[in-house]
Amino acid sequence: MEQPLLALDHVRMDFQSRGGLLKKRATVRAVDDVTLRLDEGEILAVVGESGCGKTTLGRMVVGLLHPTAGTIRFRGADVRTLRGDAYAAYRRGVQMVHQDSYAALNPARTIFQSLSVPLLHHKLVGSRAAARERLEELLTLVGLVPPDQFLDKYPHQLSGGQRQRLLLARALSVQPNLIVADEPVSMVDVSLRISLLDLMSEMNRRFQIAFIYITHDLATARYIASHGRIAVMYPGKVVETGNLNTVLSNPRHPYLQALLAAVPIPDPRVARNMKELPLRSLDMPDPTNPPPGCRFHPRCLYAQERCSQEEPPLAALDGEMVACHYAEQVPTWEWQSVSAG
Amino acid sequence: MSAMQDHVMQLEHISVEFRLPKRTLHAVDDVSLNVRRGEILGIVGESGSGKTTLSSTMLNFVSAPGHITSGRVLYEGRDILALDEEELRQYRWRDVATVFQAAQNSLNPVLKVKEQILDTAAAHDEFPESRVLSKARDLLRFVRLEPDQVLEAYPHQLSGGMKQRTIIALSLLLDPKILLLDEPTTALDVITQAYVMNILRRVHDELQITMVFLTHDVCIMGKIADRIAVMYAGQIVELGSVEDIFYHPLHPYTRGLINAAPSLTDDVSLRKAIPGTPPDLTNLPEGCRFAPRCGLCTDGRCEGDRDGELIEVEEGHYTICCQYQDVGA
């Protein structure tokens, strides 16, 4: 097997909650024993609800957080052991695009001032004049034309969609191998989302940049990663992963089935025939005190005794990986089964 | 009088302007809209389209520096814009109640839910406490919450979905005729959103309450709305039944919006973005405001003409587009 671009091996991330006079410090295991790999130029969609650990996972990949246990390898090297130039190459090679484009840009600096820093820092250009030239190319690339109109503006003078394009340009400017995009379109207007997703797909194809697309939105994940893979997370764990089209056309984990049933369907006739959510309860588990056994069992329609005692491992099933004891018995999912019409 | 009985609220030629230091922003421009009794009316538009501003005129609640420059808001035939402070205070919540955007944050963090409910009731002269609380219990049960747990809780002890349902229950406390919902599910997770939508549907069906539902996400309207008004740059560009809007839209923006939303069932390659960005509301283009982004725009027909009147193409189905015959093509 070829060496993957990125490999997560049994990665765990614990956070300590603040204790108080009468409250004991609690440990939140945001990410628990996650193993994933990503090849060069691949797109991986990480999907889950808020609190499932998907953002923590992304922040560990770019090096903003150090895992409590487990290793993250970038092109074969454990990122914890990297020093000097090798560390700089990793930090340059893995870039992040944030959800809130306004918070991600310094409001007191012009676009040029913000975006020229990484170019000069990584010595990708020799001078400010060269940086300006390079940035004009990059802004053109992300569709901000004419570029000289944008470079001297401040972030508040741009729209949300334009700022999100800038963040992509900033990530691209250092010629990364991997971009971690954390909910990049959820704050952007619906009519502009598709064009941003298209832009990311184009970057992926043209420059062979791998993407980790973190989202709560299965529909946009399906759009951007249709040739890629998906990993579905449920508090701290990957519960189902595989080729995106395979997973979404035949979801095996009861949680993913519930998530799919919750996605709004625009077509009024289909939408009005949807059944109730296939869930026993609405509440996410308490992250400081996850239920024993399978974390999903208190909400699962198909849970049996074993599910509350034994944690199901992520195991191969028809070419996918699913963490469910009874994955083979769970009724297969069909769109017809939710739409009576 | 039949028209009056049909419409619980009528907005007539409403314009709202925000006077900024050097320019004037036209947030809502000459919009007329009737709300039918008992319906769920969806108002769909992107940020800056004017939907929140329009809905705030229904409460005469436009925040400074904005003000209503023309038009009338009739509730049961009564002009809301002519009410004095005290009349308005009684009108709000008792006649028209609102669930605001990010409603999770509209609960007071230092008060128990119970205290907030009693405050609201007292402000509207609802007594005695025991009766108010027993009603609150019924409403909380109605939105599938456990009253004993919720009433004694502080907001931070509730999850986002629970807070949102608490707010919905609270909004129903004074038996309003109209419930105004501004992006009620936007900050929620998918599963919670689906659940809250089901609850809203149930609230509507059982109480026969009129709902005005504001959202940027046209997809969630398919399940719940009876009629949909699509807003763009301060105008209603299309109005029709939910079937009209989804199955044969008559405005290129509506069609674009539906085509731009990725879904789980369609062919991904059919999704198309709308090119360009919405216009600057302080510097609107002459003629059709969507023309610069529109594939159907024809020279001579779409520019220059600023009347912006809705045309009734089929019964109850209106569009502002003069090229509507070609939208379906």
C-alpha cells in the first residue's frame, strides 16, 4: 500500500472541564480512539452533529491541538517528533479554512496585509511587490476579480462569500497538500454555497490538494465528496466510514439512518410523507459521562442487551466499516421507506 | 367583507429605509402581502433580502436607524402602525407572538424558566399564577418537554433544542393568533431541527394558529409551508403555494435557489450556483434587481423599468419577472 498523506492511529483527545468548589473536574473525551487515513489528493467528509468531536479532529490534524494519546502521521512522520524545517513543512502542508470568515481575518488589517504574511513567512516570495503579484494571481484563481480591488480592502468591506473565498486563497497561497475545511459554507448564503464547493472541488482536481471537509450537513458532504470518502462521527467515535456513495446509498449504522431521515427534503410531496425519526430519544449523550457499551444504544431503535455492555468495534461490512453489533440485522435503508409516496 | 375574513394580516405597500450617514438603504421596498387565517406562510430569502425587516413591521418593531416610510399594517383590519405604546405592548405577544432568530439566547440566563413565564404573564396582566403555571405545563408537554424539569431549570441547564422548544411553548402562553418564527431552527442540529419542525407542524394543526415562517433555507419549507413568498433585495419576487414554488417556479431566482440547494436524493451534477452576488441595497440597479445575475435577462425588457409590480400568472401565483414564460424552460 502506498504511504498515505495523513494517518491517524488510535487518536484520543481529552479535555478537562473547569472544576469548582463543589464540582469535580470532569474529563470530556472529545475524540476517542479514532483511526483514519487519507491519501494524496483525496476528499474525506467528516460528518456529525455538534459535539461529536469533528472540529477537535480537524484541529488535531492541522496541529493546533496535540492528541492525548495516539499518533498522527503526515507522509509517514509522526508530527509530534517533527522539528525545524520538517515541522515547518508540515504546518505549511496542512492548512485550515474556518467556518466564521469574519473571525478568521484580522479586522484591522487589509487583505494584503493579512495574506502577505504567510507568503513572506514561508519564504515563498522574495519581496512585498512579489507577494502582491502572487496574491493577485491567487485572488483571480478563487474568483475575486479584479484582484487589485480587493487587496486594499478590510474584511468588513467584503461579503461572507467573498471572505470565504479569501480564506481559501490564503490556504492555497502556501501550496498545501491538505486543506482542513471546517464548515466552510454553513455561514454563507445558500445561493453561493455551491460555487464555493465547486471551487474547492476544482482546487482538489487541479492541484491534487486533499481535503478534509468537516460538516453537519450530509447534503453538502455528498456534493463535494461524491468521489471521496465519508466518516460519520457520533460523540468521539467514527461509527461508519467508507466510500461516500456506498455509505449514503446503503447506510448501515442506525445513527446514520436517523441522520439521513432528518435531512430536509425540498420536494413537498416527498417531505410531507416522511415518517417520524427512527430514534428513541432526541438527546445527545452527556460527553462527560457517555453511556456504557455502544454510545448510541439509549437512542437506538434496534438496541439489545449486548449494546449496553459491550462497545462495538469499527468492523468491515460489505466494503464499509461500521461500528454496530447488529449492523447486519438493522433493516436496510431505502428512500422509499421514508417516503410513502 | 369576505376578503377581510380571509386575511388575518395585510401588509400594504410597506417600505422601510435605513438612513445611514451618507446613503439610504432600502431594506424593504413597496411590499404588499396578505397573511391568510390559519395558514403557514413561508418567507424565504437570503441575508439582506429584507425578510426580518418585513416581519418586524408586523410588530411595528423596526429598529433604529430604520423606519417605515410608507404603507399600512392591518391586523384584523386595525392599523398597527397607528397604535400607541400601551396598545402595542398588549398587541405584541397576545395577538402576534415572535420566536426570534437564535431564540436560544432570548431566555434570561439568571432566571429560572418558571420565573420568566410568570414575568411574561404579569406583564400582560395574566393572573393568577397557578392558572398561568398550569397552562405553561400543558404547553411544555405539548412541545414534548418534561414540565417539572424545565420549569425549575436555568437556561444553561437545557440543550439548544430544549431551549428552542421552551421558547415556542412560551410564545404560545397568551394564545396569540399569529406566531412569527424567524429562522427558528437555523442554529440547531439536523436531528433537532427535524424534531422542532414536526412539533411546529403539530402546534399548527392542533391550535389552528397562523404561522409566518422566515428562513434562508428553502428546503425546510417543502415540509411545512402552505404558501411561500420569495424575497430578493427588499422585494417579494414570487408568491405562490408550496407546490407552485417547488414544481413550477415563475421567477429565475426561485428556480436558482431550489437548484442551488444540494440534496440527498438528486443527481449532484444538476446542482447549479446562482452566479454573482446580491445587489448593494444602498445602490440598487435600475429595473429588475436580479437582472445582473439572471440568465433570462434580455436587453430592453429587464432594465430601466422600475415598477416592480407582482403579476398574477395563475390564481394565487404571482411573479415580478416579466420573462416568467421562460423560467420553466
